Amino acid sequence: MIKTILKELLNYKTLSRSQAKEMLVNIAAERYNQSEVVTFLTVFMMRPVTVDELSGFRDALLELCHRVDLSEFNTIDMCGTGGDGKNTFNVSTLSSLIVAGAGAKVAKHGNYGVSSSCGSSNVMEHLGYQFTSEEDKLKEQLDKANICFLHAPMFHPAMKAVGPIRRELGLKTFFNMLGPLVNPSFPQNQLVGVFSLELARIYQYIFQQGNKNYSIIHSLDGYDEISLTGDFKAITQDGEQLYSPNDFGMEAVKPEDIFGGDTVPEAADIFVKVLEGNGTKAQNSVVIANAASALQCYYPERSLEQCIEDAKKSLSDGKAAEVLSTLLSLS
């Protein structure tokens, strides 16, 4: 069957939603050899994935995932697709702590870095966080620290089959696009950064089928987060808007101002400095802008100005740092 599908894909055909789901279920069950899987992944590096294909892949991962019920909390997930090749510092992880420090409940889905040197899981592990899939522990962390981390490999056994292949390739695959769509706790709110406008449209279509508050972010110069290096687009359930750093009362920053370091210890060092209030003006501005956008997604009734103020206070008053120390003590 896979030979036929590969032949069709190489002849520019696309998969239906059910075919895409079946393919991923079979890959997870290791029914195909490594060369077949690599060929399959390569197809989607050479052409855009369709809405049906991405929806089918998502269906497969959600069906196979280890679900965790955090529905007694109103949670938000904040993560980027990765794959923008920009190697920024850990913006979404720091912003998540700021958002939790401002009172929102964050169920952060994350993984080790694939296309950057340090993903959210790398930095949290380096700081001493113990990953868990135990529902009671995650609920306790949400209750007392306002945040819990869901380390993707613990919840997506299906990914085990492709993990080594992705690492060997070291390139962006459609799995980068899937990460933010398959949070196993099904949060009611989501801020997601994507690496292209094309993918933003696909996400918009998929999110419109559900009933969550969402904000899809894409910086026009290619970042999968609010980088403040230029204008960015935000697409929400209420429409879309183009923002400039000025709209956030902030100055534009240079790409080198938000570089994330070449190693996990370097990235963790930047992370801790920002959290302890010793970040540069550019670093602080970027995490505050992302946190403010997430807070506005979580509290739609609040103005952007109020959300920026809440994010600033969470960082400057040490509330975000307190969230991390509480979380580490609970893990």
C-alpha cells in the first residue's frame, strides 16, 4: 500500500484526511521501513501540506495519544511550530511563566529542539524540572504554580517511531506543524506561532472547526513568534490584524538581540537572566509582547494595554520567577 501511495504522492497527488490518518497510524506502528518513512516525510518538504493532510495527521496523533484531563481548569497553551530556523532564545517558555505569574493557567506542550539548539523541554530539564504524565501531579502543578509542562514524547508514544529519523534529518518536517495541534490536555485557549503565512491559514481553518479562543501569530520576516524585528500578523476567531512593535509601545529589535545561544547551558543562562529581571531591553520586550498576546487570548475582555501592563508586572515584580521556583519544588 505504501508503495502505491508514495508513487501517487511523487506524481503530485495529495492524501485525503482518512488516508493521512491511516498513514500516520501505520508509521507509528512501525509497519514501514525507514527508507519508506523518509521518502514520505520528504514529500512534505518539497510541497505544502494540505488542510486535509494536516487534519488527518492530527487525528491520528490525538487518537493514539495518552490523554490527560485538565478540564477543571481554564488553560492556555503557548508554543510555536518551531522550524523557522531563527534560533531565538526560549520566548514561548518564558512568556508562559509570565502568563502564569499574571494569574492564567498554562498547560504548556513542548519538546526538545529539532531545528533550534534548545527547545522548551531542553531548558526545563536543564533547570531541574522532572517531566511527568501523572494527571494528579500535573493538576497539583496547575493548582499551585499556575503552570504544568506536558513533554510531548511522554504523551505521544506514536512519535517514538519517527524521533530518531527526525533527529538524523535535522530538518523541518510536518511534525513541526503538528506539535501545537496535539496538546493531550485539549486546552480551551491557545496562542500559536507559525513559520509561514500559508501555515497560518491552514491553522486558521483547523481552529475554526473547534470552539477554542485562539491567536495565530506570524512575524512577516519569518519568525514563529512575536519577534519585534518587524511587523507581525495575528489571526484570531474575531479576524486578523497586522501589528508593528509600535502598537505594543515597543521599539523594533535586531535579530541578533534575540539570539538563543548555541548550547542548552547558554540558552538556560539567557532564560534565567531574563526571568530574574536581568534581561536586555530587547529580550524583555519580546517576552512581554508574547505574554501580553497570550493574556489577551485568555482574557478577551481585557484591552491590549492592560495585558501588556499585566505581563510587565509579572516579570518585574518577580511573579514569573516565583512560578518557576514553585513549579520546580513541586516536580
